[in-house]
Amino acid sequence: MKITTELHADRAHLLLEGRFDYTAHKAFGDAYDPLLRNAELHALEIDMQNVDYLDSAALGMLLLLKERAVALQKHVVLARCPPVVSHVLRIAQFHQLFTII
């Protein structure tokens, strides 16, 4: 999976591309960890418009991100999810845990 990070004022934008599965664990953590430690950032937007596959490991990674972000008083938004991703998130009831736009 390819991850592109952009900073916009107090928000970080992470654009994910490709398969979001267990093989992305290290890359995903390496991408968001410094953003969580950045005191100037208050929100992380995970843009999934180019994700073509999402599995249970990816759901776990999102939950871990959410847990760490909440502990640091940061907000996580899941954005621009394609139908295949939206379907998995809906089944997992992530709409109850995340803001999905």
C-alpha cells in the first residue's frame, strides 16, 4: 500500500492507495505515529478513495489508530471510501466509532 501524507493547518491528510491489509501494518503505523505526536495537529483524515481492498487486519489498525488518537485528544475521520470499503465499514459498524465522510 502506498501512503501519501499532507499537512493542512491543524489537520493531517493521509491518502491510502492499494490493498489495506496486514502487509500495510508497519507502513500505516509509521505514517500516522509522528502525526499523533505532533501537538499542532488535532485531526487525521484517512482518505481511502484509492483503496481497493480492506480486510479485518485493516479494521484492527484503524481501531488502534482511533484508540491512540482519542488518548491524545485528536479526531480521526475516514473519508471518500469507495463502495467496497464502505460496505466493509458498514458491516463492521464503524459508523458508530468514526466520522465517515
